[in-house]
Amino acid sequence: MDVESLLTRARVRREAHRETLSTDGAQILNDIEAFLSRFVAYPSKHCLVAHVLWIAHTHLMDAWDSTPRLAVLSPEPGSGKSRVLEVTELLVPRAVEAVNVTPAYLFRKVSDPQGRPTILYDEIDTVFGPKAKDNEEIRGLLNAGHRKHSVAGRCVVRGREVFTEEIPAYCAVALAGLGGLPDTILTRSIIIRMRRRAPGEVVEPYRRRVNGPEAERIRSRLEAWADAIQPDITGVFPEMPESIVDRDADVWEALVAIADAAGGDWPERARVAAVALVAEAKGSTPSLGVLLLTDLRNVFSGRDAIATDIILTALHALDESPWGDLRGKPLDARGLSRLLRPYGIKPTTVRIGDSTPKGYRREDLHDPWARYLPVSQLESATSATHTKESELVANVALVAHLTEANPDQCPRCGGEGCAYCKGRK
């Protein structure tokens, strides 16, 4: 047989092997999905897909440039957060259950020469919550460890000498807790916001001694599949949806690569889940500065310049925003200036009719709006409800401006009382 024929046969065998691996991968992910859904009531099918892919990615940590954190959060206890970590434990490599652990313990685990762990950190609100303290080293480790080759630097005292040491920090981490997390963690996370089960949502009770053997069998198959595909998947950068870029792409690349390697319907499901969960994360509670930029966009509503006191009047009229009661008192001119200063926006003298009060110009806000209010957010903000609110805000500002000389009489209703008067008051 000639060389060309041998090469052709080898190529056919490789393609057949890849097809077998793809089929096996899809079935393994299907089995993980079926196992997890028996014990956890997920808030959406996208969260379940993300959880399955996150578990699979922990078996290929050397293939990725970064690892996303899995943040399982809820506003109240009893929402299934700890159960998510429990069913994850037997499916990931070298799981370390962390609750109230010392920094030294975690550092040693992450740098264990026998293998990189998967940290499952429950009650993370004790580390990042409002009552947390003395956890700077753990916070540093969790913040740093999402990138390959990342290290946590420490000083070690031996006798009278002080030495520096760099401890490896890169490892997969799942976090569960009440409330929220710092943006430095959330922007590097797949976020699953759990909620208490509704009366119609039924799940099986999870018992490790009963369900553990099944989970271990699935993990063994997952490990074998991961070992087989590692040469082909290392260094691969999958094609991402157009809306998934920058930090969001870093978070989802490993999971989408896993889905592509598995085949079946997983590539499509992974990308749909990525778009849905990223949009949901961006639609959650924004920072105070972004919320202010959003509300100012509504206040300006086509106007070129507005006096500071008119802006404050309009902001205070927004029932859904905190400006009327910000830390116990309404937002004032100094507070407004302080919040806008980081975005490069400063008050200036504006001309409104014959007067020249201090205020803000629309042209100064264009750049921050474009940078911090993405197009998707701007489009979603034009829903029917928000449009009505925007119109009311604009008219509140307009009425306040027109009635500066005669504040008791509204030019819309002649003082008889209307929605704009009530909003202004």
C-alpha cells in the first residue's frame, strides 16, 4: 500500500475517532444534566446548561487561559444554593468544601503538588458580605485565581528574616451565598440566582450515600472523555456570539469550547445560555454611577442643557431610584457632582433662556452614555413602561423650569393639579 493510501486511512480513523468522542461527550453532558436536574430547581434552563458545562470545564483546567467562577446567589436562605454545591462535589476533580476555612489551608490546597483542586465555597457572604472582616487574604486568592499562571504573593517570616513567596492561585471556584458579591468577582462569574421552590416545583432528596455512586460513575466517564479531547481543545478559541465580548468572552470561552467538543445540540445551547445569562447579569442592579447615567439620559430627553436644581428635582421624582433618599437625605448638587466626576463630567455654566445657572450639558454626557450604557441596555430601556416614566421625568423637569417664577401654578393644568404637578411636588 502506498504512502498516500496509508495517510488517507489514518485520516479516516482520526475523523471516526473524533466523531466517537463527540458522540460520547454529548451523551456525558446529557447524563450530567439529567443528574443535576433531579435534585436542583434551577431558575432557568440556561442556568442548568451553564452548570453542566462549568462542571465539565473543571476537568480541563490546563486547556484554558482563564476559569470562570460559578456564583450561586439568592436573597433568602432555603433557596437551594448549598444543594448546588453538594451535587457538584462528586462530579468535579479533587473537590474542596470550604466553609470558614483559614487562608493558610486554602493556599496549601491550591498549591498541592498532587493536583489542582476545585474549591466549593459555601456561605461566601461571610467573606464578602457587609459583616465580613479579616478575610483579605482569601479575597485576594479568589480574585487572582481566575487567570492561568496567577499567583498570590505573601510575606513569610523565618526567624528575623522576611521572605516573599508566590503561591499558585489558579483553580476552579464555585461560590454560594446570600446577597451579592463584589463586581471584581461578579464580572468573572457565571451567575445563577437561585430562588425558593414554588409549590409546583418538585425535586428528589439528595443523599450522598445513595446518589454518590451514580455521580462517581458519571465523573469517571467525564474524566476519560476530557483526557481524550485535551490535545484537540487546548488553545482553542471558539466562535462567540456577537454580543459576548471582552470580559464576558473570557468567562464563557471555556464553556463554549466544551460544548463544541461535545457536539450534538450543546454548541447551540451553550451560546443561547451565554447570551441569556450575560444579558441577565447586565440587567441586574447596576452601580450607583451607572444608575445615575441611565436616569440622566431620561431627564435630558432631547434637551441640550439643564440647570442643576432642575436635574435634582427630576431625579427626586423617580420613585424607582434612590435619589430622593440617598443615605438618609436627598441627593444634592455636591453629591451629584461627586458621582459624575469619575466619568469626566463636571458642572458648568449653562444658558437657559435669559438665565445662566450652573448645570450640565447633554454633549458632555454623550461619551459616558455610549461607554457605560450598552446598546442592548439602551434598547431595553425603551419598553412601554420605561417610555412612560421617561416622559414623566422630562415633563417634571420642564414644569419645574417653566414655573420657577410662579411655582404654585403649573402651565399644564393652571394649578388644578395633574400628574406632573404631583411628580414635581
